[in-house]
Amino acid sequence: MAFSRFAYAPAPESRSAVNIRPSYGLFIAGEWASPLDGGHFKTESPSSQEVLAEVSSAGPEDVDRAVRAARRAYEETWAPMPGKERAKYIFRVARLIQERSRELAVLESLDNGKPIKESRDVDVPLAAAHFFYHAGWADKLAYAGLGPDPRPIGVVGQVIPWNFPLLMAAWKLAPALATGNTCVLKPAETTPLSALVLAEIFEQADLPPGVVNIVTGDGGTGATLVAHPGIDKVAFTGSTEVGKHILGALAGTGKRITLELGGKAANIVFDDAPLSQAVEGIVNGIFFNQGHVCCAGSRLLVQEPVAEGVVEALKRRLATLRLGDPLDKNTDIGAINSPQQLEKIRELAAAGEAEGAERWSPACQIPERGYWFPPTVFTGVAPGQRIAREEIFGPVLSVLTFRTPEEAIEKANNTTYGLSAGVWTDKGSRALQVASRLKAGVVWANTFNRFDPASPFGGYRESGFGREGGRQGLSQYLKGALDG
Amino acid sequence: MAEGRLGVRKTYKLYIGGAFPRSESGRSYEVKGAGGEFLANVALGSRKDLRDAVVAARKAQPAWAKATAYLRGQVLYRAAEMMEGRRGQLALAVAAAEGVGSGDAASGVDTAVDRMVWYAGWSDKLAQVAGGTNPVAGPYFNFSIPEPTGVVGILAPESSSLVGLVSVLAPVIVSGNAAVVVASEARPTPAVELAEVLATSDLPGGVVNILTGRTAELAPVLAAHRDVEALDLAGAPEALEVDLEVAAAGNVKRVLRRRKPEPDWAAQPGPERMLHFLETKTVWHPMGL
């Protein structure tokens, strides 16, 4: 092809903005503490397998210390503080994230493997926006329409995933803080670093000690945290499997719970859709963040008259995606976050082939070091196959076709999940009608993977319950008349 | 009752899919009044009856949810009208079941009727209270609307046989959910009376299903059922609560736990019971010329 002559030169973002410490303690009561009964582990960059830092693993005593610190801060400082003062702390945090945005973006791409253009343009700005949005609520809760006397719940235990490490921390912390709760946050084992920089930001903001405590560690630390009797509310984002386990473990405790779990979203393309725009949306829907997105549009449902053309255009587009160094500003597809995740993606892709679907990937050079998986499209997928039912959480798209809108809706809803869905059509009435029939918490019409702090996010069915963002998200952190 | 005339007693049956079947098991159990006297032999619903009720609820729910909020409000109001017309009958049932005086029973029925009217009025306001538009930073019309969760299992309060029952049932169905109710085990007869009222109102069959029987036998099946999306534990026996929550985790049911101490069911509620059985759907609709 003629275009091959215009190969991109490398355009790496400088690492100089980042100053990673060799070792991190736990952030408890405003201090950096060595673990009492935990240990240490190393976090590596999934794109280079380079060890980035040594991080502490919190044991039960450490979790207990953190919960106690949060309780003390809740009772003595944060809950009694006037809302307008709380608001100013949270505004400060938003500004500090903006000020340190370049550092956070580079760090996120290093630790997580996502392309710098995503961490720079999506993760970090949205994290700042979440703090900014919620800061304004802190002194206006009585006007939120959530009952006449909205009150904080207490100490919140929050466990977040590795796919959007900083953004998920923001989604959890910002509404909890605005409503007067105090937090113990457990970042994901493979991506702890941006949360630890966030702890530095809390120090710079002079956030009172104990209001936010950050305990790094693995799933064991998370399990200890959610089960701790000093926790009044648990907020978890992660797999449906772990979510169910948490529900079982918390049965009878009376703790408030919100869960944001897995998904297997349908992205429905009707024959009247703006097709080139739809192709971009399909790519964004499933290849954004290497498909490590719970709301990823992993099931493409195309109406038959345009199916062939859409798949062809999609393949042409995928052939232009650039896979490689996450810090390169031209990179579209970064690294898979961990060898475990890579193994899971490989296994499910192999199952897709074994069950008879047709597998395709563009020619693309896989770097020698690190964890990578090429963008992959399965055509001829039947609804019963594993790749059409199970969450792959990787850059793998399953293509199914349909004839009528009824069939599309039925296929889209034929899942135990219900987090998100996409609808592509030129007809506003059709978009709204289909949206109203889809069992999904978020429906994007002629777009996909849009997020905003004012827009509630969360699932139907086994994708969890409770919302994050907007007034609905706020209600999850308040006791009041509307705390359903 | 005229002297010399023998009263005609009623057969107390289940209410499933708009019909009144006996238990498929053929079983019944003896219900005694508060004074220990024989009141009735009531159907002893089986696990199979419960599964049939879930099937009926699942079948009825989509059309009920699709009905306009205005229509659902009118249907609930119609149910209140039917209750009003049978106040005497309901009051006799409550008095016999709960052992309260006729005055208290009558005032309880009044409360139950008023409660149904109160919830009826909510149908076309919920979306404005629980939903809204969201000012996102982009060219999208972004709005959130509440939708019913689906099929909701309800363990009705054990002591408050009518007011309690209406207070847990109305908030579930007003938004478009369908309900499978396990009635008070010791005081089930007012629930059967209510079923007969609902059957003569305009409520589509299957939107409300009421089972009588042993809570300990039926509740675990309801909590574990994969086609039930939410669970109200209002009348859950304390010994079963943890097990029921564990079973409900199997398909991430939305569980409304039992309030402790038990609420005063006659007191004016807020909207929280309705809100608990709703899902928020957020739609991003593009804007542009």
C-alpha cells in the first residue's frame, strides 16, 4: 500500500514528569506507614515487564488501623465539618490533579499499559472532573432531592479494579467525601501507583488525616477490608464473580453495598446508521483501553443488509490501529495489564475458534517484551458460544447479525449482564425506542464509552446495583428518605 | 346470620397468574384465629406453586411495565376502589386473623385503602423524582429514567396481615414490577381476601401472585430463583435472614432487608420502598444538525 511509505516515527511521551519512589508504604491517618502484618510486592509495567516500584501489602492489622483512622476522622473531623469547607478540600484535590495531570497520565500508562493518549485525554481529566463535580455538592446536599435530612453513612470500604486505576479511585472517593463519609480505598494489585500519587495529592491538599486511607495489596486485602466490622458501606467495582462473593460474605451484616460488575454489552448497528461513524464507534467500543472495560461493546449486532460492508470497513480500520509502546502518543492499543489477564483472553479466543467462529486479526507486530494481544474480530458467532456470553475483558469483538429490531433487542438482552449498550441509527425515534427496551444501565446512541460525572453509571441484573455519578450516585453515600 | 341457616364457608386458595388454584401438592394447613379457634384450612403452597407463580409474574411483567404510568396509577386506584367496596369483608378477616376489635380492624382497612391510593398517585411522578436530565460536557442530550427491576419476591410482614401487606406490595407494582408474595404464615386469610379484591380490579393477571404456606419452605426457593430479580425480606424469619441473603447473591438480587425494629406499618411511608425496586437507565442521545 502506498501509505506504508509514511510510517510513523516514534513519538514517546517523556518519563521525566514522573518520579516514582523505589518503595511505597500504606497511607494511613495521613502518614506513610510500613505494614505491620502484611508484606511487600512489586508492581511492574505490563508493556516492558520493568519493575516500577515496591509496594506494601496491607495485612489484617493494617486494614484495622486504616479503618480506625477513618472512623476517628469521620467522628472528629469530616462529618462535623460544614459542607462548604469539605467542598473546598475537594475542589483543591480536583485542581491538584489538573496540575499534576501530565505526571499522572504517564504514570498510569506505565503501570497499567494503556495508551498515553487515553490516560492523558480520558482518565486523568475525567478524574479531575469527578472531584470538581462532587465538590460542589458537598454544601448543597439538602437540595439534591434526596430527602430532607441527608446524612453520611460512616466509614466506606472501597475496592477498585485495574482498568482505570485513577479514574475508579475518583469515582469512589469523590462522592463519598462530598457526602461526609471517610474512606479506606484498596487499589488493584497490579496498578497501585496512581492511587499512591493521589495520596500525595491529599497531603498537598492538607486533607485532614484519616479522611482517606489507602491500603494496597491483593484480593486478600480487599476481602479483609470489606468484611471489617468497622466498615458501614462497601463499594466494589470488579468482576461479577467477586461481587457475588462479597454479597454472600456480607449477608446479615446490614452493610450498605454498591456493586459495579461485569458486562457483555451489545453494540447494535441498524442499516440506516451513519456507517463510517459507526465503525469508529465500534472500534472505540471494544478496543478502547484494550477492551479492559466493563461496559465494552464486546458483542457487535449488525443488521444483515449492511453486515458485510460494516465488517469489511471495520477490518480496514483495524489494520490502521497501532499497537505498541503505551507512552507513544500515536499508540492506539496498549499492553494487556497482566499475564493472568492475557491468559484469560487467549483461552476465550481459543474457545471461540474451537466453537466454530471465524477469527481475524490485522497483521500487527507484537513487541518482544510485555503482554500483548492483537485486536481480534470473530465473525459467524452464535449466541450460545462462550465468546458471545462470557466477559473477555480484552480486545476481542464478537460479531452477530440480525434482521429485525425485535431480533436485535432479544439478542442484546440475551445475557445475564446489563451494564451498557450501543445503538447506531439515523432515526432518533428508533434510537429512543430501542434504548427503552434494552436491559442496560447506560445506553449510548450513535456513540460509545462516553462518561461524565453528572451521568449516572451502573448496571442492571448481574452487572451490579447502585449508580456512580449524578444525583443517583450521590444517594448511594447518604442515609435519607431516597436511599433506595 | 339467620337462625337455622348454615353459613357457606370460603375455600382459601392461592392466587397465581390471575387464577385461584389449590396447591398442586393438594396440601393445606389449619389457620387459627388469635383466640386459638379454627379459622380456615388454607392452601399450603409448594415449591412448585412458587415456581409457577414466578413464571406467571415473568410473563405478565413486560406488558405491565410497558403500560403508561397513567394507566398503572388508574389500575392501582381501581384496586383501592374495590377494597373500599369490601371494607366490611376485609375488616372481618383482619379482626379474625389479628384478634383486634372491629373498630381497630376497620381503621386498619381504611389505612390499607388509603395506602393503595397514595401509591397509585406515585406512578406518574416517580420518573420526575428519581430521574432527570444530566448536564454532560458534550453534545448529548443525556437523561436518566427509572425502570422497574422486574420480578420481585416479597415476604409479607408476619403480624400486620393487611396494612403490612399492602404497604410492601403497592410500592413494588406501581412502577411496573410484578410480584410474587409469600403471605403471612400465621395470618394468611386477609391476603387471600386481598387477592380476591385484586382479581376483580383491572390489575392484569400475574402482576400480583400471592402464595400461602410455610415461609421457611417457600422463602429459600424464592431467594434462590434465577428469574427473580429482587427480594423484599420484610417478613423474613430472623433465623433465615442470612441464608436468604446468601441465596439471593446467586444472581445479584436487589435485597431490601428487614427493618429492625419492625416498622409501624400504619405510619405514613416515604418513597424508599419504591426506589429500592427500580433501576436507573441513562441514555446518551446525540445532538446535532
